[in-house]
Amino acid sequence: MSEVDPITLEVVRNALVAYADEMATVLCRTAYNMMIFEIRDYCVGIVDPEGRIIAQNTGGLPIFLADLGTAVAGAVATYGMDGFCPGDVLISNDPRLCGQHLNNIVIFTPVFAEGRLVAFPALRAHWVDVGGGSRGFGSTASREIFHEGLQLCGLKIYKAGEPVSEVLRLIGDNIRFPHSSFGDLRAQIAGCRLGEQRLGEMFDRYGYATVRAAIETIWDQSETLVRAAIRAIPDGVYEAESLLDHDFLDRATPIPIKVRVIVEDDGMCVDFSSLPPRLKGPMNAGRSGGIACARVAFKCIVAPNAVVNEGEMRALSVILPDDTMLSALPPAPLTFWSSAMPTVIDTILRALAPVLPDRIPAAHKGDMSGLAIYGHDQTRRRDFICLDIFGGGFGAKPDGDGVSAVVSVCQGAVHNAPVEVQEAYYPLLIEAHRLRLDSGGAGRHRGGLGVELIYTSTQEFLANTHLQRTLMPPWGLHGGGAAMAMDACIETAEGTTLAGTALDGARIRPGDRLIVRGGGGGGFGPAEERPEALVARDVAEGLVSIDAAAAQYGVVIDPASRAIDAAATATRRAAMARARRAC
């Protein structure tokens, strides 16, 4: 490999990320689906023909990017290195390779330089429908992948720039909202075309040998930095466990999550040997999903602020037996492939918390929760579907409070959907979209707060929910308290309340209220050590109630004057400290 001068190296390094960001901007500005243009449920990557990540966009979903290359590598294995030509467009949601639910569609195109295949711009985005037994994110009733929609395994939908009309017609005839999904498809293709143009300009300017040498150097430098970070962690075998509610089929049986993290010299291994076998319900992920969990946790530990590329992952190995819940083999159902992942990642981090007390945060809301609302819009006289991912709290950090109203560690910079957009596009009324009082775990540093959403409508609609992590609330660390867990319910017009954490086609009538509440993040450190002024500020800002201030933090506040009762606070906090020491 030829050497590349430092200035060219930095130009290439930053240009590659800029190209991915440009592609993401094109996608976001031209997509039809609110999950893309508002919530930002997508990722953009530049991948080499071996499926290795060269660059990603800033803010892309970590859990999408971690296995984006598998779709590309699968197509190269199918067609061969000589099986592509300029103008080709490929589509994939291959569950065997990607390990995800079928709504997550990858579009990618080949780039050539000096007569050779050099890269693929690739965009993965969530389509609102891919057929199957349910709308939106999928159905809790799914029992095999064939219930979940179309499987599109590395198919060419354009050849040499010309659309393959038969394949496109087959897709359109088997999905419920082809107008939306094909709009998203065109947006993804437009992003790829821009990526082709930008990469072509780079290879024309510097030549294949120089660009390839720069990429290899970037990977080597990233590996060096990551291995140095691992060497700062004491060698050892670290274990942790947690719990998921159920697999949506057997709702009486919780799912144990056990992980081991092995640190040795400058390498780290995540061992999933103790995971449960493939689940009967749709809480499985394919092998690449399990590896993605390990990669996201690894990235959080060793290089949280560095640009992502394949070189960072050379220091990570993963032990993952076949056909566990995170390596399920066909025809396992994958509808809620992502629901376990935030908890799995939290558990990996928890394993290292004792030896990295100044770096590992408390648990976050621990759920990749989604909500689908759909029906027939009587005013516009058309069917509609509204997808939303609602926010929760991140765990408190060793040096500060957790962030509120964010989604999950798996989803990066995903946004909450604006109330105004939902009400403008769909026949819905949103009575409330607010922070959930007292939902953050108490501690020296407080956990972030979850979000409460209340949906109503003047017409009937149907709703699907699939919440997890209600049995094991997000835990605190080093004396910090647990947060409130996820919750949902339907309050009917007659005054009854129905549980709503796992719904399929629940009928919401005029006068009913659908309420979803995101979990908070755990606290960090003893709550009685939180400065009294910060507790009083949290009360004034509506984040902590007066009762919780006294019960959880030992800070007694007068309800009328909102002043701190110093004597009562000192007495209560001293008693809390004594009780903690006694434990």
C-alpha cells in the first residue's frame, strides 16, 4: 500500500463524512415518510465491496450502521465483483443478512474508479409498510418471518440506469402505501446518486491508489486509538444480567439477559453464550443484530466521540452461538428485532460499571418503543398511518444529569415527532406531549425524564404498541435510584382503563385517550448528596414533585412558599445517609 501525505489524508477523511452527510440531507429533504423526514429513522454509509464501513453520516442510527455492510457484502456474493455496472440500484431487507425487521430497507449503488468496483453508497430507512400481517412496525402475533412482509434479498431494481419494472410492480402490488414507500425509495436513490457523484470526483482527483491508501490509513489510526483505550481498562472477565418482559407470545415468562465482557491487553470480547435460544415470539434478531449490539456498546466504551469506521471494530470480537434470540435462524420472526437491544447494550455497560465508575452511566429507558396509529381519514377520504418513536430518559452520568426526552442508545440522533406535523398530516389530536413528572431516577446526578403522550381523535382509529422493560425499571448506579419504567394505557370514554403496553389493532373511539409514557433514566450516586438548590430547581421546573423531593432526595420544600426547610432537610438527609451505610 502506498503512503498518503498528511494533508491529503485529512481532506479525504473529512470529505468522506461530508459526502455521507450530504446524502443524508438529500434523503431527509425528499422523503415522503415522517419516520424519515422528521424522526430521522435512517442511516447513511459508504461501504467497500467487502462490506466494510468507510464512513457514515453524523447522527445516523448506530444500530442501523453497525451492520449496514452485510447487505452490500451479500449482494457482492450473489452477483460477483463483475456483476455490477454504472446505474445499477439494489434493494435489500434480507433477514438472513441484516437480521432486522423487514421495514428497514437498504438501497445501495455501485461506484467505479479506474475500471474497478470501489464502493457502494448505502442508505437504510424505515418504510411505513412492506406488506405482511400488520401495519407499521409489525405485529405481536408474528410467528415466522413470512408473516412480516416482502423479503427483498439484494435485488436489482435498476439495471444500467433503467428501472426493472417487473420487480418494482411486484413491490408496489404487495404493500399498503406504495405512494409513501416509493417516494422514500426515490429519495434513497437520489442520496445514492449524489454519493456516486462525490466519490467519483474524489477518485478522479486523487486516483484509486491514493484514496484507497487514505482509507486504509484512517482504519489503522482508528484501530490504534481504540486499542489504546482498551489497554486503560483493567484486564478481567466482567458479567451482568438484566430482564426483558416477554417475547409477546408467552407474556407470563420474562426473558433473562446475561452477558460477559472479557478484556485482555488491547482487545475486548463480548460473550453472548448465555443468551436464551431463539424465541417463539417476534423478539428475535438475526446474527448481525447481535453483533450490532456489541458494536454499539463497544463504541460507547472506547471511542464515543470518534468518527465511526471499520478500523475501530478490529479490536472487538463477539462470541455468539447460532440460533439464540440475537442470532436467530430462518424462519424466526424478527418484527421487534430492536426491542431487546437497548437493554442488551445497557447490560454490557453495566458489566463494566465497577471498573469504569467514572465513565459508565446509569441505565437509560431501555426500550426501542414504537407506536403505530392507523385507520381511514374520513375528511381526506384515504387510509392513513402515523408512526412515532417516543422519547425517554438517559441514565445519569458520573459528572452530570441524564438527558431527557431522547430515544435510545441504539437510535442516535432520532427525534421526537413534532405535535404540529402529526396533527397536520393525520386525523389526530394530541392532548399532551410533555415530560413525565418524577420519571428520572434519583441520585447525586438525576436521571433524564421520559415523555408522556396523550392521543385523542374525533374519529375512530386503531393502534399498535410494543413496549418492553416494564418489569425491570432502568437501574441506578453507585447508590442512585431506579427510574420509572415504560407504561401505556387506554382510558375509555366510559371511564375504564385498559393496559396498553402490547396492542395489536386496539380500537380507539372518539372520547377515548391513548396514553404512552416513556421510561426515565437511572440516577447516579446517593440522592441525599444532590445539592439542595438543584433539587429545588427541579421542583420549580416541574421535573420533580414536592413529595418526591422529600421522599427520594430528603429535601423538604414548603408547598406554598417553595422555600427549603433547612432543619427538616438536614434531619431527613442524615437519616437517609445512615440507612444507606447500614445496608
